[in-house]
Amino acid sequence: MDYEDAITALADPTRREIINRLRGGPLPVSAIAADMAVSRPAVSQHLRVLSDAGLLNVTPQGNRRLYFIAPEGVDQLRRYLDTLWDDALGAFERAAREKAKGGSK
């Protein structure tokens, strides 16, 4: 899995809602799907996409499965976004320096 898979998975608003529901800790599918605009089988498919993208982990607990946010997957996405932010700040700094040089002539 890489950050591109995570970004693609998070492009869907239903998947972002699932991630938001899991921010408080592990949940079974029934709790995740409660009051969602999509069916429980659709939620299960979204959970699979998020898991395949490395954003979720699942663990069996009795006869149900608990889903939780995968710290390593989120960390990989965060590191990518950090580099994006660093690059944007660097470009802004270079542009500001160039403008300052041109303005002092």
C-alpha cells in the first residue's frame, strides 16, 4: 500500500465518514453502518477498500470483526502530506525571495 491508494480510498465521502466514525476507536460493522445512507453490504465493501489501502486494520472478536484505523497507513499518508507542505512552503519562500530581490532594484 502507498499514499496514492490511501488518497484514492479517501476520495469517496462514504469512506471518509467511515474513517471519522472510527476516530473514537474500534467498531464492528453494525456500529459503523448505523444511520449511514448506504446499505450494510455497501459499508462492508467500503471497509474492504479502506483496508486494502492500508488505512484500516481488522481483528476478530468473538463472532464479529472490529475495524480500527491503521496507524501505519495514516502515518504513511501524513508523511506524504508533510513533504507536499514542505515543498509548497519552499516554493513560497523562493518566490518571496525573488520578489524581494526584484523590488530592491
